[in-house]
Amino acid sequence: MSDDRLYHIGFGPSDLPSPPPAFAFLSGDPERAERVATGHLDQPRLLSDHRGLVSWLGSLDGHPVLSSTSGMGGPSLTIVVNELAQVGVQAIVRIGTTGSIQPHVPAGAVVITRAALCRQGAAADIAPVEYPAAADPFLTVALARAAADAGITAHVGVTASVDTFYEGQERQASSANPNLLRALQGITEEYRNLGILNYEMESGTLFKQCSVYGLAAGCVLAVVAQRTEGEQVLLDAKGTAETDAITVAVAGARRWLADQTRST
Ligand code: URA
């Protein structure tokens, strides 16, 4: 292990090839980060497993690539993204899970977030609340094209990115806290009427942070809850949706890496 390890991600520049990986997949769940690495990258190698934040190094079409964990929510994600930027990462695709709030986006489907309504505290430490939470357009097109080529229906749209899974996503029946603030009562319907597709907990902060740092960011989400029908995570839908989200993210990364090679 190197001495130049970053404190949270647990690895540093001397653990990486030169030039370092320009691209990272970022999953909330360490098991998903492992699944991406061991199932899709060539020569995957575990770089670190620190505080539940695993990072894998491998390659995709000859390009070094990382598959890392963000942990849950904006605060943890900002730390990981900051440290990934310090070791040379230039583009990040989040692979996450989400709850749909639209009837036409079923459980088991895939959402590609093109922008987020960012109701997240950590993002406000990085940029003013009015700063746009927008995905990188080139990365987003690469992801959408990859989905189309793979025959996977992906819903491209706006995501509500919030800090809490229960209160912030208007969960009451499945929550320990039945006392939802007045400001949050009816918020899901309001968002539905604004054409927002879904709830999740990281993309808004990721987009703002990457934009401020000069990094490209994209986001692919597996729909594991259908909030027009209920509050629960539907484990039956999770398997297929997660497999499809990973397929889209990996194929999108291939396109993005090929485009970068052509333009340099
Ligand atoms: N992740 C979320 O943030 N919300 C859901 O409903 C499911 C996954």
C-alpha cells in the first residue's frame, strides 16, 4: 500500500497506473461496485475496502477504470467524489436505485437522469442552491444510445434528489416517524405534476459537485419502488432493473471512452 493514500477512499496515486483512470463507476452499494468490476471489467483488482467504501480497479476496452462506492446520500458522496478527483478521475457515472413517482415508469425499469431537482444539504456547501444540477450532456447521450442499442427501455428525465429515504420521499406507512412536516405533505404529487420521474438520494449533489470541479457526470438508476402503488422496495423487480442499469452504464462508458480517444 502507498503512503499517498487518500483518507476515505483508502488508495492513492501510487496504487494506480499512469495515466490514472479517467473514468469511474460510482455505486451507493459496495456489492454493486463489486458486481460492476468483477462482471464487466477486465482484470478487476480490489484496491481498498475502507469504512464500507470499496474501490476496484480494472479496464474497459484497454482503458483503466474504477468501480467505487459512494455510500448513501450526498455527504458521503461528496467526500468520495472529491478524493476521486484528486487521483485524476474526470468522468463519473452513478449506478443507483430509485423509486418511480410516475405511472408510466414501472418497477424494473431504468431511468437515466438528465437533471435533478436538488433538495440536498451537502450540495449547498459546494454551490449556491440555484446552481443547476445537470448531468453532462455528452455522457447522458452516450448512456441513452447505449440503452437503445441494448434494447433496454430507459426513461430519460428529471429526478428529485433528496436527503432522506423516508420523510423526504413522503413515506409514512413504512416509516418510524408518522409526523410528516406540513411542507412535505403532498410533495410527491406536486413533483409528479412537474413531470419529475423519480426519487433518489445522490444525483443532485453529484451533478453540482462534478460541474463545479470540471468533471463529467451521468446517472443510471434501477427502479425498485413504484410510489404510485406503494412505499415498499420491490425485491422481485430489483434483480432485472439492476442488471439493466449496469448494462447501460457499462455500454455508455465504452462509448464515452471511445469518443474521448477519437477527440484527443
Ligand atoms: N432509492 C430511493 O432513494 N428511493 C426509493 O424509493 C428506492 C431507492
